[in-house]
Amino acid sequence: MNVRIKWIGLINRVATGDRKIRLLLAPAVGLCFFLCAIFFVLLALVTDRRLNLPSFPPAPYHRHLGFPVMAAALLLLTWCVFHFVKKKGTPVPIHPPPVLVASGPYAFTRNPMLTGMFLLLFGLGFVLQSLTLLLIFTPLFILLSVLELKIIEEPELAMRLGRNYLDYRKKTPMFFPKTGCIAKKRRKGL
């Protein structure tokens, strides 16, 4: 059995196992993800300085671009967390809700939490005037996130949620809503 299959099995066992263990581990796993994102930001800032790159975008435009993007990202992240808590879980993969969350932002995309995180990193890139955060490290973070989703998270979700998740995955885009999707779903009352 390869490492990937064992890792998926471990996440599944914890996610469906003892609630006390999940409650204990969830903050630590969430903190690890947050620290990973912070590491990318700090690495970008160090790289900018080492390479003596110019600040981009120039002041005061960096704030005019960055703060609205960050505000939108934080609103999206908050909306996502609300829907996870509403279904009695957290966004942390080892303490998920017991059922598929397909309401709120999850009605439009499968991974709005990550979309919000990506937007937050781009917004920080603007505010911090970091070329490498905008052009290298955020895209790298996105690439690594997509790989993790495809290799680990989606197989675990299929294992845990079965046909419900497979149907949801087939009809719901990964990160960005389909054109016209939001208007159609609003008319349906989602």
C-alpha cells in the first residue's frame, strides 16, 4: 500500500473517529495550514529584498487594490466557516461536518475556502507591494493546494461521503462559479 493511500485512510479514520480527538487535533492542523500560508508570505518578502525587486504596485495604489481584495477574501472565508459550523463541523479536514456542505458558497464552487485564501494572498501581495508574492509564491501555493486536493482531499471525501460527493463534484466547479451559475442558483433559492 503506498503512502498516499495510507494518508487518505488516516485522514478518513480521524475524520470519522472519536469526536474528542478531532476537537483536540483540529486547531493544530488549522494552525499548520495558516503557518504554511504565512511561510509563503515571509518567503516572498525575503525574496523581494534579496533580489532587490521594485515595489509593485506603487503607493497609494497598492492599498486601493489590496484592501478591497482582502476584504472580499475575508468575507468569503467567514461565509465558508459559517456554513461548516452550521453543519456541525469545521473547515479542517480532520474535523469536517458529518454531511456534505453544498449550501452558501459551496453551492457555487467546491473549494470557496481556498478561493478566499488565494484572494487573501493576492490582496496581501498588493498591500505588501511584493512582486514575488503576486507572481511566484501565491501561484505556487495555488498549485500545491490543487495537487493536495486532487491527490488527498478529493479521494478522502469520496471515501467518506460516497455518491453524494461524486455527484456534487461532477456538477460543481473546483474554484470559480460557472458563468451565470450564481444568478440561476439565486432564482432557485440557494
